[in-house]
Amino acid sequence: MLFYGIFLALSIGKFPTLLAEDRIEASAKRLSTQISKVFDEQTRFDLVEKGLSEQILGKITSRQLDFNSVTESVQSKLQKFFDSKTRALRNIVETSEKVTSDYVYDQKWIHDAVVSKFRASPLPGQDPTKFERECAEYLKKISRVDAFNIEKNNDVTRTAVHVNVESFKCDNAVLRDFEWTGSNTMESLFKSNQQNDPSIVRQFIGTTSGLTRMLPAIKWIAEPEEVTMDLYDPRYRPWFVFAESAPKDVIFLIDYSGSVKGQTLHLTKITIQFILTTLGVNDYFAAMWYNSKYGNILEDCCGEEFIPATTKNKRMLMTLLDKIEERDVANLPPALNETFDRFERRFGEPDASFRKLLGDAGRSGGHKIVLLLTDGIENWPNMVIDEYKAEFPDEIIRVFGFSMGYGTGEMPPLDYTTCETKGTYSIVDSIMDVRLQCKSYIQKLSEILALSIKNKKVEERPITWTIPYMDVQRGGATITLSAPIVNVMENATDPFSGVAGVDISFAQLRDLLPSSDHVYGFLIDNNGMTYFHPKLRIPKRETYAIRRTACYNVKVLHRHGTRVPFGITDERIQRMLGLVDSIAATDILEIEEATPKFESFRKNMINGDCSSTIDDGSKLYRCFKIKGSPLIIGFVYSKRHAEISFNAPGPLSPPKSVFTPRELVGYLIAEKTLCPDELGAHSPLERFASFIYGYYSSCPKNQDKYLPLAFVKAVQAWDKSWPNLEDNSTCLSNPLPFNLHPKYFISTFVQFYQGITVLYPKCMSEYVRDYTSNPSRYRSLQPDSSNKLYVEHEPISGSITITKPILDTQYGYRIASIGVQWTYSYLTDLWYNVTRNDPGWKDCLKSNKKCLLVSNEAFVLGSVNGPAGKHMSEIEPTLLEALINISLIKKEVYRDYQSDCPMEKRGHQLLSGASSPRPASLQKIFQKFVSYFYSIAAIDLMYFVEKTLSRPIVVNGSCRYETPENTEQCTLEFYKYTVANKNEKLLVHLSSGSECRGTLAVVPFVNMDISVFILDGTCDSAEEIQKQPYWPARIPDCNQTQQYYRKIRPDLDYTREHPSEKIMKCISINAGTQHLSIKINVILVLLTLLLRV
């Protein structure tokens, strides 16, 4: 402040006779100069500029790529890549069926040692140790190829097997599958595929017994071993489930009568959550509840529409289930009648206008099924079923039942209902049954699919392309091609003997497809769902299909009934358990900007119309159909960007690293930038060391290292200029340099355009990461940004970020940005002092005037007589509304469909006909949390939080606490306001008919995103207008059920019934009634005996 006073006195002395407007403009120039000087000092701008000038500027090459030649070359390579994977998959299926066609397995059941233990005596003439010896021999064979025992990871010379934890390894079915999948013919086939196409990441067979055989052999990891239970079972993986059945339209019909209250309802909801994991993006669903009445669970969200089984829609259903009250008695017939009617009302032939707008959206084209979950049926629905059959003799709606609740057991009315509609039913009376029974209905659908494709050539059968998911063994994002293996064994019991699969990793696709900001490619399917995109959100690479049991040793608790409390289960844990999609199913419109031209381009891609290039202003679009698949490649060409390369010294001069880690200086690598697949297993602050020192087979290549390492070298002087960590200090407690005040200063950083950010101090990385991980939100991080100071705000973390780009001297593109982050109070206090000490601002002190220091994002940085450090929407909502109306401030609304939010609170009662919940303001959530934080003694609260909200885990043999995230992927709506003046002084007359009257002078700062607003007039009370939103707001899933254009895959099998399918003999109503009366009589007899006792 002393320096500013001297600077101010000298400046004022030069302009003694200026008019009021000139005085303010001169004072604005002085203040902008002072802010620039403070910025240069706190960021140490000169050191960075010098380093970049020496190492990078003038040494790069920029060029515009030929869009047509690049895309055609990529398309050709990608087509060959997919063709080779398809051939490998079909080879596995064809060979498997040949091997098993002559296979007759006559091995006797080898009993578990537990069974033998309780046998009174061996059978006559039988060796009492026979079972144990035979089992032990097989266990030795399996152990030699068990994935847990593999020493060399990714060994392409041998296969490995994995048997799921619930399968007994000496089970007849497991031994059968172990033998045929490991036969010489199959081993030779796996190796032949690998030799013909070394790019195959993994090829495998998952069998119906729970055994998986794979090549290359991998070392299976389930860590920490003491507390981790391996839950991997091929039968529940998406590539298996979606391959063994055709698309389907599903209605959940759920019993919400009073008798299900408590544990039965909880069991029902868990069962539904598991069933939802068996539905893919080609499936559609709806849901109804019933008791003495019935209703549509999704009515307030999508009416009677069937919605695709995307991640978001599945979560929405689970949320709505918690908002229905269980009451009264169950009356199934009218509810089942309404369910049948919904199918017929919804699936009439759509008219031409609907097809033009949405194509085949709203229906799968496959099975129509009802999943009925109930704990009892009082009234038999025989009349409803008979009437439907009579009215629609050529239609088939299958009902699959679930008898829910402990002790419910067999249910004759449910048996009758499912049998008469060619369905099946299963019993779920405990939590142990849920996973096993959740896909019981698929057994029937698999039978029909197997009968339909059995006599087709393998080349004519459909291939399933799974939506991207996370590999369970830290392999990162993966797409799997899979196909069912028809069971042709002589003693066949299941329709399929297994499912074959071939994996494709995102790392491979990233190598094949361009992924720069200038030109990048993506993949979508017939539904518009994203299969690959450089901006698709990918969770951390870690082990999936596991459960960690707190700090209890799983070896002790194996198959034990002890419950392990987890408290709130966040989305990360649900992904690891396989209860939600590990990568959210995302439409391409939720990643790309949904302009009218891009929406048209998406529709063309789905229709296979890729004949022309579409011009969308600053972008070009082009596509190609991938033959033999449902996938389409899309390409985006940005005219604003260019392909930048570094003029390397030569191939004989490998890039050298000069990086030396320091305690207080951190290096971040943002997500979706450098090596996103390989570095995804590390946290942002850990990625840089792995990038520099780590070895990855595909990233970074030597030619890709020169530029990032040149940046590291350029900032070394800046890095070393910051202090070291003092003794007995932490990053937070270490003193800041003399010119950085802890009340105002948060961090300073240098952000490189490739995604590397170096910052001081390291412990403030969260603030920097919020800014640098979302470059599309900030004008300062765009390639064509100008050489000025940008003033921007990160609403979630709550900070002001001042940045200045450094542009390449030859091409003018942004190479890096230097920035400093301040608390809101810094500019607020500076403005307060300046307006009282600088005579140039004396007019602002008059009672009839209001002077505001405003950023170009309409954020009030300072105010003479009122509050500051908030957005105009909160401080001056009336003025903001008036300026939007006259277009002086422009408002934009955009959504981020891949954000993180606190997990939604479940269980609020649903009122009939109630509107969807309003978006929750993140600001209010944070304010409530902060107020609660400071309402309790800090030490006590931290202890409480650690012990109650943390998850106990084992680290180096000790039990430690890991804080749960308690977040979930969500859609946030952001509001962006921009002052429309172009560095020109404006005088605006506010009309008398508006909320504000008088004049407004706008005085911009020189080369800085700040202006002074001087209002000479009055505005109406803010209570009379609707305030403009500023803080990001969560959009409820219920408000996002709008469907987009889709097409049904023509190559899938849509057979809904087959003349050779097994038809069970159904019980008669009289027999069912007699069965019930027998049970009642037995109960009465038992009660009588008890009373006598």
C-alpha cells in the first residue's frame, strides 16, 4: 500500500485539472497498472517468460492438417483393427463349438470334504478317501494355471484360469469347463489368434460354471489381500450378460403393499438394483407400483414412455423407489392388466413424424417382459391373462416372477402367472439369493436366442459390443467384443456353454484415433452412445469386482455370516462392487456442444449417412461407418486450433529430464490430457513423476516427450525461486515469501497448454485443479486468447484467478498461462482503500452515485458503499437484470454432464402428482457444511468425522482410515455472464420503464478484464424481481429423460419366441388352491400341538 501511495501521488501531480470523467479514467489506469505490477511480482512473471522464450518460443511448428486425408487414413486403419478382433472372436466361438460337439463328460461328482465329513460311513465297496484324493488332484491341476499364481504378468505363451469365489472348484461343471477350455485345440487357437494379431489385449472364454480362461495369462490382483474379497464372476460381467440375451422392453411391477414393509422391501430394492445391472443401452424399461391401487413410478419424469437403461435412468429409478409408501393389501389383477395395456399403448406403429424426429427411440424391438416382485398374491390374475391371450393371440408378454421375503417360498399364484405367460419365477428369501436370482429371467431369453442362432453360421451371428467399462484388473477403460457359444454337448443343460470375448483398450483407440484439440475422433453406436471420446470421463484405474471388508481378515471370515458395516456407500464403492456402471453410459450430445449442426451430424451418423462434411462455423464434422459393427467414427476439426510440434534436435538426441521434486512446488497433469489411460491410476499430483520416471508401453513416446520436457526445463528457474520447507513445518504452516499475504494469497501457477501445471504452494493444488481441469469453461485457456490479464472465477472453490497468456512469437497461439489466485477479499480491500485515498474516485463517494469494480464475468470485486466479493446476481440483481435486457451483459447457460455432486439424499416421501425437485444450489450445500463445521470444536469434529465417515482399510498390516468420497456423477448447470463492451468507455441511458433509471458509465481497465460501473440513478428493490442464477445447480435425473434419435441394430436377433422352446406344464387354479389349503391345515395342526404343549 505504501508503494501504491507514492505511485498515486506522482500520478495525480501530472493531471491537476482533469474533469470528473477524465479523473476516473486516469485513476482506473493507475489502478490497473498497480494490479498488473502486483501480478508480475507475485507470479514472478519475468522468470517464466524468460524460460519459455529460451526453451520453447520460436522453436515450435504449427500447421493445419488436411482433414480429408487424415480421416480417411484413420478410418482405413481402424477398420482393419476391428476386423482382426472380429475374426479372432469368431475363431474362438467356432473352435469352442467344434471342441464341445464331441464332448461327453462322464466324470462323477467329486464331493466336498464337508459333505464327506458328515457321511455316516462310505458306501459299500467304496474307498473312503476317494473323493478327497480326486478333488486334490484336480485342485493341483487348476492351481498350476490359476491366475492368482501366475508369476509373469501378461504372459502370451500360456493361458490362465480364474474360478469365481462362489463356485466349488471340484464341481462337475467347473471341471468340465476346465478341461474343454484347456484342451490342446483351444490352447492352440488362443496362441494362433495372438500370433496373427499381437495387438489383442486379452481374449477369453467365460463359462456358465463361473470359470474364465484367458490369454495372455495375467497375475490376478485383489489387494490388500487381508481385507479384499474377489467378487469377479464372468456370468455377471456386461460382456457376458448382454451377449446371452436379445434386447428387451421391461416393466418392473413392484408390490408396495403393507406386508412388504421392512426387510422384504429392502430385499426387493436390492434385487431391482442387481437386475438393473443386467440391462444395457439397447434395453428399455418402465416401472409400476401396486397395492390396493397402482401407479406409474416414472410418471412425473417421463410419463408412460419407456426409457433406455442408461446409468442415469437406472439411478433415477432407484431414487424414486425410496419415495413410495408401502400400505394396504396387494391386488395384482388390475395392476397386471394395466401393465399389459401399457405395452400395447406404447408399442403401436409410430407415425412418420415421430420416426423422423426420434427414429426407433422408446423401444428395443425385442422381448416384452414383466418383472413381478411380490411377497404374496391374494387374487389370481387368471382372467387378466386369459383376456389378453384372447385379444392378442399373436403377441407374447412374458412375466417373470420373484417371490420376495424370508420364508415366503413357493407361491402357486406366481407360478401360474409366470407359467401361463411362458416365463419363470424364482425365490429370493435372503440377501444371499439376490445376485444368483437377479438374472434368472435371462435363462429363458438365452434359450430362445440359442435356438434361433444354433443353425446359423458363426459369421451370421450377431456380435455384442459392450459400452465402455473399467477393466477389473487395472487395465483401464475397455470395450469388449463378445459372442455366445452355443452348447452342443451331448449332456447339455444350459443353452450356452459360455461367452467368448476379445478386449480393446482405450489406450489402443487413442493410438489409432487423433485426439488433439485440432483434430480428434470419437466412436458412437446406433443409439448415439459414446464408445470412445477423448473427453469421456474415465474413473481412476484400480481393481474392480471386489469387496473390502473393513479391517477384518477375509481368510477368517470366508463364507461367514458376520456383517461388515460400511455406512454410506458412495458411487466409487458401488462401481467396485459392480452395482453401477463403472463408466457412465453417455450420449455424444452430453460431451459435444449440442449445436443444431452437430445434432444433425449425430442423426446422420446413426443413419449411416456419411457422404459429406458438415461445416459448423469454427468446426468441421465428418464420419465413417465401421463395417461389421454398430459403431460409427466421427471426426471433429477445430479451425481455432492447430497441430503444434516441437523442433527436436534429432533422433540421436533423446529428450532429457531436468525435473527435481521439491516439497512445496507441485506438478499437476490434468485429466484427459497427457497419457490419460496410463496415468489414470494415479492422483493428479502423482501423475507427473510417473510421466517422467515411469515406463509405459504406449505412452509417452520419445517424440511426444520433447515439448513437455522443454516446458519443465523452462520453469526450473521459477520452480527454484520458491522457498524450501522449513524444519518442523508443513506445507500449510510454512511461511510465505514477504510479498505474499496469507489473508489474500492462495496460489500461483504456470499452466502449459498440453495439460501440465506447476504451482506453489503444493498444498493448494485443489484450487488450481478446479481451474486447470476445465479449460473449456475459461476464456483465458483458449488457443486464441489475447495477451492481457484475465480475471475469472471458479464458483465451486470460491477464488479469483488472474492469468496472463504467453503466446508463441511466430504463430500467436497460447503456449502457457501464468496465474495467481486470490481470495475475494483482496480486490475488495484494495478497492476500498483506493477509493478513499485517490481523489480521482471522489465522485464515487457521493450519496447519489454507486461505483462498482466489476469483472467481465459480472462479478463485483469491489463496492464503495455496499457488499462485494459476490456476483451481481446476489448484490445487484436489479441492475444485472436491466443490463441483460439492454444486451450490455450477455447470459449463457451450459451443462456439464460429467460433474461430481454430493450424493442425493434418498427416501423423501413422494406426493402424487408432485413436480420434480428443484435443482439444489451447491453454494447452499457448501454454506451449510461450513456453518456446521464451525459450530463444533474443530478437534472434536475432526475426530468424529474420521471415526464415523471414514472407511477402515489395511495399509502395511495396520488398520487406517480412508475418507469416503460420498459423491456421484451428475449434471451441473452453469451460468456465464459476460460484459459486452470491447474495452471502450460507455455511457448507457437506462429507460424510465425499466427496473433501473438514470445513467450508467462503464470505464474499462487497460488490458484487463475489469471495468468500473458508475451508476447515477436508482434501482427498484431486488425483492420485486426474480434473481438471475449464478451458482452451479444440479439438474435432477428426473429432468433429463428426454430421448434422442436412435435406430434399432438391424444385425441383432429379435426372436421373441421359438417353436422348440421348452413349455412347462402349468398348475391349475384348483391345484394351487388345494396346495394353499394344505399349507394352512399344516400350520393349524402345528399351532394346535403348540397350544397343547
